[in-house]
Amino acid sequence: MKTIGLLGGMSWESTALYYEIINKEIQSRLGSLHSAKVVMFSVDFEEIERLQHSGNWDKLGEILAKYAQNIENAGADFLLICTNTMHKVAPQIETLIDIPIVHIADTTAKELLKDGIKKIGLLGTAFTMEQEFYKGRLSKKFDLEVFTPSQEDRELVHKVIYNELCLGECKESSKQEYLRVIDKLSKKGAEGVILGCTEIGLLIEQQDSNIKLYDTTSIHAKAAVDYALDN
């Protein structure tokens, strides 16, 4: 079994889910008392969030690359960045470590293609929904047509993530707003919707919607297990 490297804390709420999903999946596949070999570094998200909203992505890349190096030096065989948004600096991190990064957008896209989906809605932070590092990767690398909400709805989705979900708050009113946005994406032609922020799965589950939902936290964590057990 390979050792999984987790770069987490963005937010810790979803990083805890990564750890839980990975270990449950290892135990399910291997049985007995098996659990995952994990090296984790968890950041102070307050520092990260301030730099995100000030647009200082170069500094963020430097910080996360340093932590990724710590994870590598501690014995991890590969790395997961436990957040969709911070994959914006994945290329910068990749140049400074020798272990591979299992990319969250790639693992999600492979699930979509496996299901025959070509038109996909995307929810996440404003950075993820609006910038090319994520939706551009989906369209250019995997030939997916990506739908995002209106500007007003993008602002709502973003606000709920930072002001509620990252603080562990799951409000019914916000859930209903998210379901409204998902329904609008479906009506635009989306065949499924990516929950492209690792906290959204705390608020929305598949049973809440008639359209297929792709929870990136679960997909990414299970992909880590695949990689860890691949001989």
C-alpha cells in the first residue's frame, strides 16, 4: 500500500471527510483492521482565505508548495490537494515536488466520461466557477461542455461556502437555494452537476436532487485509494 499525502485544512471540515472516506474505503476493500497510510499537513485556512480574496496566488503557491514538500519528505508517495480552488496553484506545486499530484478535476472528469456525460454544471467558489484553471481543464483536456450559474447565483454559492459551510454551518435555506441553482443548470442543458467545492457535499446529497451529482470530495478520496492500492 502506498502512502497518501493530504494537503488539507481548506477547510478542515472537508479534510475530515477525506480522512474518513479514505479509511472506510481501505477497510471495505481490504477488510480486517486495515486502514490507510496517510501523511497530512493541515493549514490555517484564515491565512489562505485572505490571500485568495486579495488575489495573491503566487504567495499561495509558495506556501502550499512548502507544505507539499514537507508531506513528500515525511514519506508520502503521492499528493492530494484537498480543495478544488487551490488546484489553481497545482502547476506551481508540481515543479517543486517529485511525487505526483492526483488532480481533483481529472478524477472527476473521468467519472463523468465513465457515465457518458458530456454537458456538466459546475458549482464551487467564484474562483473555481469563473477562472480557467478548473473549467478550462475540463473543457480542453476532457472535451466537456461546462455550465456555470448566473453571476448573481455564483455570488450566492460562493458566499454560502465561505460564510457557512467552511464554518460547519448547514442551513436549510441555503440548501434550498443551492437546489434552485442546480435546477437552473439542469434546465440549461447540464446532464449532471459537479459539487466543485469540497464542502458542498456537507449541504447537498444525491437524494436531494433528481439530476446526477458528482461530489468531488468523495470522488477524489476514492481515487486516492485506487492509487494507493494500485500495484
